[in-house]
Amino acid sequence: MKVPSYNWNYLIAISLVSAMGGLLFGYDWVVIGGAKPFYEPFFGITGSAFLQGWAMSCALAGCLAGAVISGWLSDRFGRKKLLLLSAALFIAASLGTGAAETFSAFVIFRIIGGVGIGLASNLSPMYIAEITPANVRGRFVSINQLTIVVGILAAQLINWRIAEPVPLGSTVAEILNSWNGQTGWRWMFFACTAPATLFFILMWFVPESPRWLAKYPARQSRALKILTKIGGTEFAGSEMKYIIESLKADTGKSELPLLKQPGISKILLVGIVIAVFQQWCGINVIFNYAQEIFSGAGYSVSDILFNIVITGSVNLIFTFVGMFTVDRLGRKALMLFGAGGLAGIFAVTGTMYFFHVQGLPLLIMVVTAIACYAMSLAPVTWVVLSEIFPNRIRGAAMSVATFALWAACFVLTYTFPLLNAVLKASGTFWLYGMICLIGFWFILKKLPETKGKTLEEIEKELT
């Protein structure tokens, strides 16, 4: 068979639209960090570590719910309908959170947004993996991570530009009575409504996943038509043959019993550990608790918001590095680089905190950690999770792995203030460094290389 000529414009267009779920995920996830200094005085929770932790982590409870329902619902109703649902939830959460007058309402709408994150974080990379050819799949799935990073940077820039300068040494009462404390933080959340609405509109023009359609004989003609548009007649015929063969052995079986089969359960365990490690490596506390991290380094609130923009810019730049190396160097090599690199960086960062090093040196270490993470663990984890699970149970298995990821994120986010109080910043970063060493060992021993293989070839090898 000749090498197919792919319809690159079509592939890029539908990948970018579906990856807008990642953009909203990134924005909604990070926007709260910039709003934190202002909504806490508004709701009167500055003196309660418990309520501060709950405000930051409540959205993750929604993420867990979204992850649980995403696999089951997407295997029954398709990837497209669930991505539309996530867009609608983002719209509701943006408007509701910004308009909240009570802490309870704030939490409820943050949880609704979290459900949207749980859906999008599972379905966007899975959808892209199911529509793209094997030789470029890593790069295309990484588009989702790129849009997450763009969403993160957008939130950081918007927070920085919305917030009026805060004089050094401002009291809680002064912040509460300022424009930032009454109105500014609301517009940080409202701003997400525009991209969420655009995502909802554009998703109507995106086709359903051909690999989901192929599970149903009556819909296989639609799947063939979509694959033909992607790569031509020969490509479509070859892909349909592999897809149907991979589904035959499991026809008629429900997803949950399949997850317990020895070969599949082993793959599922690898996916769960990789997902948990991406969170417990510790880098995400820099985004969620940037205020505490940079204030501990001697920066004011206004300086902190600017430094957060710097970290977001570095995050974006090095995500491109990861995108253009994942199909060349391979998934495993980049994951090992990320785990080992972060272990060393966190060892140095913890030492700096221990000896009370402040200012630029500490900012450089934080930026270096983000660069290392952005080109390795951040994009590659989603690539691996979207690849290693068999066609028949990909939705259910991705749901389990994504649930594990958000459960780990919840634990990480909620425990950081507690760890920071007990171990101080130095001990906390040393702990994350030790976790990175454990992750390095697991990746070295257990993670298979999936570079350049079709989803069906990966399934055959692993099971």
C-alpha cells in the first residue's frame, strides 16, 4: 500500500477544536490562583486554612465526578456529545463563579467547572488519538497539552492585567475594600465565558470519533467516510480492517469485566501509576499555590502576578519542545528525562528554601522546573494514556486513569498547605523530589515504548 496523503488541514482543524477542551481546562484550573488573594478576603476565609484549601481543591471533586462519568458515557453516547457537555458546563461555571455572592455558591460553581475539566481532560486527548495516524499521533495528542498551556498562560495574563497594583504591605481589609477585592476577581472568572462559548459552537462541526463509530455495525459506514476524508480510500480501508479485528475478540462483553483481565489489568495499572505520578511529582503546586511559593521567596502580590506570567510563558515555550520531540525521541525517554530532571531541581529548590535564599535564584529554579515538566511529563503522560488502552475499553480505562489523576491532584492540592506548615517549603520540595525518583524507577522498569505504532499494534503487543 502506498503511503497515504493525509488531509492535514482537516486533521489540524478538528484536533484544534477538540483540544479547546484543554484550553478551558487550563484556564479554569489556574485562574483561581490569581484570584486567590482577592476572593479570600471577600468571603472572609483568610484565617481558615481548611476553607482556603477547600476553595482551591473543590473543583477537583468535580474533576473526579467528570472523570468517572466520562468513560461510561462516552463509550455509550460518543466522544463528541460529551465534549459538547463539557463546553456547556464551562460556560455555566464561568458565569456562576464570577457572580457568586456567597462562599457556598462559589464552591458549587467551581465544582461544576471541575466536572467540565474532568470530561475535557479525558475526552480531548482520547478523541485526537482516535482520529490521527500513528506516525504523527504523539505530536497531535500533544496539541491538547499545548492548548492546556495556552489556557494556563491566558489565565495568568488576564489575572495580571485585570488586577490593579497592590501596594506592598496592604492589609486584608484594604484588599477587601479595593476594586480587586470587590469586582476584579469576578472578571477573572467571567473571561472564560468567551472561549467556552466558542468551543461549544465549533464542536457541532467536528465529526464523531471513527473508532467509536466502528464499534457499532450500523455506524461503520460513517466511520469509513471520516477515515476516507482523513487519509483517502486505501488508508480508510486498512484502518477499518485493523479496528474491526481489534474489536472482534471483545464483542458482546461489557467494559468493567474486561478491565479485570490479566493482560488489560496490567496495562491499566501502568496507566494509573503514570497518571498519579504526573500529579505527585509536585509541579502543579507552583500553579495553584504560586502566591505562597513566591511570597516565601520575598515577592509582593503585584510581583507575584508578574512572575506567574513568566512561568506560564516558559511553560508554553517548552511545551513546543515536547511536541516536536515526542515522536522523535519517544515517550519513555522524555518521561525519564522529566522524572530525573525534576528530582534534581527539587533537591536544589528545597535547599534554597532551607538556607532562606530569596529573589531571582529561586525564581530561576521554579522556571527551570516548569520547563522540564512542560517538555516531558506534562504532554507525554496524556499521549501515553491515550495510546495504551485497547479500543473496546478505551473510554472506561481512560476514565479510571483520569479519575486516578484527579484524585492524586486533589490530594496534592489539599495537602500542600499542610505539608508546608509541617515540613516547611524545603522539606515539601525534598519530598516531591523523592517521589520523582520513585517515578523514574517505575518508568524505567514498567513503561513500554509506543512511538510510531498504531493503536491496534500497541494493543496486540501489550495484551
